[in-house]
Amino acid sequence: MGKEENQQGEELKKKKLAFEEIRDKFNSWRFNMYLCLGLYVVFFILIRGIDSLLKEKMSSWLSAKEYWVVAIAATVLGICFIADSIVTSYLKTPLQRLALKIDDSPMKDKQKSEMMRLTQETNELFKETLKKFGILVIPLIIYNVIDSPTTYKIVDINNNESKKWKIEKIEGQKRSEWLLFYICYLIPVLFATWRVVQFIQKLNKIEKKILNEQKKHLSN
């Protein structure tokens, strides 16, 4: 009886420890979700404020410094692409760690599947909503700043018999189609390359540390 009670006690301790670890990972993942949501809202408000300020106070500068405007807008959009990937990473990484804890726990398979499905669905809803917001809304605001809108004007057509009018379409300048603007796609590629280099450097440091420990062990 004493041995069985000890085994049951150990199993209960393992279950409690597993539950506490799952709860900690869940709280971390939940915090990241709502933090990312709050940052997106703040960033959206800032972008809208800057958009209004540029149109009201700096419209002449936008027209006079076209290349600077396009370069700055492309850089901002490229940074937005980077931020979007970082947000996705911040949402997925804690979820993956949570999923590992759930999978390693002593719960039944049905409970594991249900919990993992619920967290995955919630994460996808947050991630895809923020991604759509970031990819669809923010670029439109930037395009609205750098592109000149299409306008229409009424033109008089005079002849000997009568006076007529026609509507003439004036195409706006699409600065977002300039080749310079496409650096917005180069910026995240360069950032990703830099992250790859960082990862290689970390691997080299770990390898060097292991080799030094092996040499030290062999010398002893």
C-alpha cells in the first residue's frame, strides 16, 4: 500500500507540475497576443496622424522632394514588412512551446488535441487578422500619401453654333510604381539575411565552446 501511495503521489506531483508549466506558457502566449494587438493599434493611430499632418502641413514638400518622399515611404513600408514578420514570430514561438508542453503532459490524447486545437485556432485568428491589417491597410495609407489622385475637370468646347462642355480626366502621378519604391521589398530580404548571419555566428560560438570544453576534458 505504501509503495502504491508513493507512486500515486509522484504521479499527482507530475500532473500538477505539468499543469503549472502549461499555464505559464499559456499566460506568456496570451500576453504576447494582446501586446501585439495593442502595438498594432498604436502604430495605426500614429500612421493616420502622420498621414493627416503630411497632407495638411507639408503638401508642397511632398511635391517638391518626390524622390526623397518615395525613398522614405519605401523604407517605412519595408520596416512594416519586417515588423509584420516579427509579430508573427512572437505569436508562433510561444504557441509552439505551449504545444510541446501540452503534448508532453500526462493528459489524455483527447484533452491534448482539444487544447492544441483551441490555442491554434485562436492564434491563427489573431495572426491572420493582424497580418491582413498590416499588409492591406498600412500600404494603402502610404500609397495615399505619395500618389497624386486622379482628378476631373470641365472643359469648354466652343464652336459657331453652340457652347458645349466635356469632362477631361487628369491622371494622377503614381509614385508607388516608380522603380525606387520597390526597395520596400529589398529591405526585409536584407534584414532576413542579417538574421541568418546572426544565427550562423551563434552556431559558431556554440561549436567553439564545445570544442574548447572537449580539449579541456582531454587535457585533464
